[in-house]
Amino acid sequence: MASETATAAKRSGETVQWTRCPSCEAFVYHKRLKRNLGVCPECNFHFRLPIRERLVQLLDEGSFVDLSQDVQPIDPLGFADSKPYAQRLEEAQRKTGAGEGAIYGPAAIGGRPVVLAAMDFAFIGGSMGSGVGEVITRAAELALERREPLLVISASGGARMQEGCVSLMQLAKTSQAVGRLHEEGLLYISLLTDPTYGGVSASFATLGDLLVSEPGSYIGFAGPKVIEQTIRQKLPDGFQTAGFLLDHGQLDLVEPRETLRVSLRKILELHALAGGGAAGLPEVEGEPPITDAGQLTGRDPWEIVQLARHVERPNTLEYVSLVFDDFRELFGDRLFDQDAAIVGGLAKLGDLVVMVVGHQKGHTTQEMMERNFGMPNPEGYRKGLRLMRYAAKFGLPIVTLVDTPGAYPGLGAEERGQSIAIAQSIMEMSRFRVPIVSIVTGEGGSGGALALAVGDRVLMMENSYYSVISPEGCSTILFKDAAQAPRAAAALRMTAPDLLRLRIMDAIVPEPDGGAHQDPLAAAQNLKTAIVTSLRDLLDKTPDELVGERYERFRLFGTPGLQPTLPPPEEADA
Ligand SMILES: [Zn+2]
């Protein structure tokens, strides 16, 4: 913004009043642009912000104390190109009025303390020299000392060439400082602003628990020109924008500047509540979960399968909105893709902060296509696992809602390791040292369902099913005829009463007459009651007890003398 305005001013020789938007080319009155937080009122283009303006927008007024005054750049190589590096530094210092390209110190957002570090792109292209690395490292160390969240705002072209390998080592120096925060369970939020590249994106800037950016920000490792020259291809529109990264699973959030402060404040509030006990659970008034199979009416399993698949059956995001408050959806596996077939994020259950993860279907054809009919690719499971690791790190209970016909059987899914993604999720869920409650809300399709269902308490809704294979698949393979699916559904004993008797399920969540879709509010109330009841038991347990009892829970299946067996289907129905 500054350079554009300055150019306009030079041309006109008048007081700076108008800034030209590089996106829509509209001339925007300078004060109006500033009032609009540096976002073009015509086309929503987010201008680059001078660092001080950024801090004014994000932080509580007067809360920031700059501790970076004594950090000065060094010239370890005595480097010179067209002019000596020392001279470049002096010029940058004169231009920006700062000693180096980053500042740090304690600050607050919405009254919540953070340790802030922010890079200034105006200082030699936001390049990371020793001074910048020093600032980021000190900020991380201060956050550790004060046990407060770290917020780093990046804007960088990459490492600073003029400092040679000493600059390269800043990647390691900063990353190890951030690594200690992760070990100590401290929150690190990284705000990647336009542009964040090279040695900064390949170190501390992408190591946050949360990676946040603004629409249109450019973020990447190699610059687009270098990539084009190397691969001799034109890059697609929007390549390396925040939206591109979000679609490729590499950001948690892309937040418009208008809501950025509020969003960060809410995340800090949720984290401030993290680790609460059973006292934070809300009062509930739904029907209690059923633990005695005799209380469930015997029904045709095929009818249940149809209800579990009913197109109007409430899905995960609907239950989340009815059961929880302040849901903050988080995106991406940090590896390859943003898989919409699994959703997850932070949420409040009463005053208890939890991580919710679940399969997501849709109701309309378009929604179902976007969600791949609730059949995740490996990226979906890797996102789910990433969010559950996040929960475990911060001591947040995990609630999973299971509703999938199965993991997606596709070419790409196999190429990218569907089996490995599911296996890792199953194993790590079994070891997380936080309470886990899993509820099958619709279809519990085999490994793709179990990947989100290794809980301390596993429940299912009355009209859902859980099975090692779909009835159609079983029918085709074992009965050599897909039309025998109803028979297979009965033979597989995949509905609530049988699974309760087999101890696969701990309890059954009652549904309203005719199924959950007939009265989603009542269904959600019963679901909420089941989650709260389950968590109340679990929150009193120590992490060792949780992990030990979870081990025993899954250890018993198929163990002689421990595994219950079922009477023939006719008797069970009688
Ligand atoms: Zn514009």
C-alpha cells in the first residue's frame, strides 16, 4: 500500500489521497482504504499492510511492548554485491526506522495474553537474516518462559542471501525453538501474510498448531518464476494463493481481514478454557442412552440400513451445530488435500472445550458430490488424525461422529496410502491420553468408520449400523448375488441390539419415532445427552487409566472366554 501511494504522490506532487488498487484498478480514497483495514472496498483485494498498521488492527490498544530494540543485524561474511551489505542494512534501517526486519514482545488480543513476533516486509523484502531469526527465537523462548501462546506474523521473500549459511541456519534456530513449544503443549499460531516464501515458509511459519492466512496472500517455497523456468510450464491461476494452499490441505483457515482479529480472539478464548473438567459439562435433558439390549425393539436390519442411509438423516455438521457451541472448523491434512468428507474443529460443550471430528455427507446431489458421499480419501483421515493429535496435545477430549459407507476405494486413494492413513488413525487413537467418545450416527462402514471410532466409549444411534462390509458387498461375495443384501444385513448382525450384546457398543442413543430425520432436534438432544454422560465418567480418570482401560476394551474382542457370542438371529428377534 505504501509504495503505491508514494508513487501516486510523486506523480501528482500533491498530498497523498488516492491509492490505485492493483487488482481492480479503482482509485480508492486513502482514508477510506484505511478505514476498510487496507482492503479494497470495490473488489476486496487485501493490500499489504505496514507492520505497525497490522499490529494496530490485531492487538489490544497499547498492549504491545517492543522488546526487540537491542537486536541488530550482523554482517558475518563482509558481503558486497553492487554495494556492501552493511550499507544496505543502514538504508533499510533509515527507511523503516527499525533495527531489523522483525519485532517481538508481549501483547494481548481480547484481553488474552500472547507473545507476538512480526516481520516487516519493508526491511529488505522481509528476508530472514540473523537478526530476524534472533527475534523469532527470543519470542518463542519468551512464550515458553511465560507459558503463553505465541503468535508470529510472517511476511518474507525467504532467507537473506547476504548472510550466507548463517542465514540458512536461522531455519534450524527458529524451528527448534518452536519445537520446544510443541513439546511443552503451548499454543503457536502462525499468521502467514502476503508474501511468505522460502526459508521462512520452510521453517517456523508453517510449524504453527494453527496456520492462518488472508484471502489472496501468496505463500510457497519456491517463487513462481523459478518454478515456471524449471518446469517450463505456465502455472495455473491462483497458484500459491492462500485459497490454493487451503484447497491443498496446507492451511487451517483463510480469514478475511475484517474478521481476523475476532477469529484469533475466539481461538485464544477456546484455548484459555482448555483442560477443564467435568464441572464444565452442560445440563442435558435428552433421553438417556440405552445399555440393555432387551430395551430395544427387534427390527428388520434391512429397514435400519435404509434409515441409516436416509438422504435427510442429520449429518455431522448439523449435529455439531445442534450439540456444540462456537464450533471453529479447521481444515487440511498439511500434506496434500482438503478432504471435505471428514470435518473437524474446536467446539464448546457447555464450558468444556473439545475437538470434534466426523465424516460428512450431504443432502443434495451437489453436496454429496462435494463430500464424496462421506467416503474419505487418505487426506481426510490424515486431517482427522492431525486434529486429534492437536486435541491430545492440549488435553482436549475428543468426540467423533461416524457416518460413512466406507473409505473411498479409488486409484488416488491407494497411491497416497489409504491403508496407512487408516491404520495410523486407529493406532494413535488407541493411545491418546485424553477421553474419546465415538458415536456411529449413520453408516459405520468398516475400516473407514473404525478409523474414527477407537474410543473409550463407543455408542451408536438406534437406526445406524456398523459392519465389516456393506450388506451389498457381503451379498455379492458370499451369496454370489447382490440382491441378497437384506439377507446379508441380517446375517452380519450389524444393528444396535446385536452390537450391544457383542460389546462392540457400550450404549445406544435413542432416536425419535421414524428415525432421526423426523425430528433432528430431539435426535441431537439425545446425542448430546449420550456425549455428556459418557464424558462425565471419563473426565475423572487419569490419562494412564484412560489408555489402560481403552486397551482392555479393544483387547477383549475375540478373546476366548471374554467375547460374548450371539444366539441365532430368530431367537434374538423373539
Ligand atoms: Zn480493488
